[in-house]
Amino acid sequence: MIGVLALQGNYSKHIEILDKLKISSCEVRYNNQLDEINGLIIPGGESTTMTDIMSRNNFYDKIQLFSQTKPILGTCAGLIMMAKSVLDKRVRPLEILDIEVDRNAYGRQIHSFVNKLPIKLEKDLETISVPFIRAPQITKVGKNVEIISNYNKNPVAVKSGIHMGLSFHPELNNITIFHDFVFIKQFNSKTYAA
Ligand code: GLN
């Protein structure tokens, strides 16, 4: 079972993607639910608000401990929350991915569709079309972080150990490859997420 952090933001589209992949899922609202899931999605939304709700509900230690053994996929604000450092100090990140992130760096209300983003997840290079919505820019990448896609020479998708962070929203374009990779394929298993 994969949990989608449902404190704030756009979590329901992730549940739909997991449904498409036949992965059972639940909405995570309390930190003790982390004991019952095999993977976590941190969705898009507003990272300052997420900081506030996660602090008040004691999610930080629980998610950090969870990340030592179980995979986390973050999209947009989720990527910001997974970073090691965020330029905007109102956000307290989880320090799961060794990256530095600049919020809203692609423009405040810019909502741009990017075509032909090259993605290298496994052996093959794929091209996908995904929306960036007030997206964060990844401004520094640590040495253990693998870049799986760049847009205009900036990294927009990264992987570190079993975790992945994306500055865009694959779930809004019904793209399943990232969820499939993080929760199933990287473990060579059909049952991991069941
Ligand atoms: N700009 C938002 C933030 O800083 C992220 C936007 C999104 O998740 N689509 O938290």
C-alpha cells in the first residue's frame, strides 16, 4: 500500500495514477499511518503551508525515519519538501534529497506546458509532455543525486537512492512512469506496493 500525503494540495490525482497502476493506496493524514504503508507520495501544493501543517502534526521525524527504508516520490511542492535546503527559509525541508531548491523560480503564476522533456529512467530515453506550475528550480545537486531530466539545462527530475523528486506534475498528464518506477520497477517486483 502506498500513501499519499493528504494534508494540503493536489493529492487526489496521485491516487488516480496509483489506481491505473493497480497499486493500492490511502490518503495519509496522521503520522502513525506511516507505519502501515510501503511508500509515500508528497504531492504539489504550497510548501510553506505544508511546513506549517507537518510541523504541527509531528511529521518530520516520522517521514525522515520512513525514508531510511521506504521510497518517497515528491512532485513540485513535494520536491521542495524533500530538498536538503530551500532558499526561502519559511520552508523547513525534510533533507531527504541532497539538493538546493529555489521556490517559484520559473515565475510566479507561470503555468507552462513543456513538450518533449527527455527522461532517462531505465535504459531507454523517453520523451514526455508535462506541466510546470509555479515550479521550483533545482539550484544545486549533491554528488549522490542522479539527474534524470533537464529542462533548459536545469535539472527538473532527480533520483537519490530509492527516492525521486520532480519539479513538474506528471500526474496531471496521466503519466504513470515515475510512480511505476519508484514503487514497483526499481524493486523488480509486482508485489512490493500491494
Ligand atoms: N510554488 C509552490 C511552492 O512553493 C509549488 C507549486 C506546486 O506544487 N505546483 O510550494
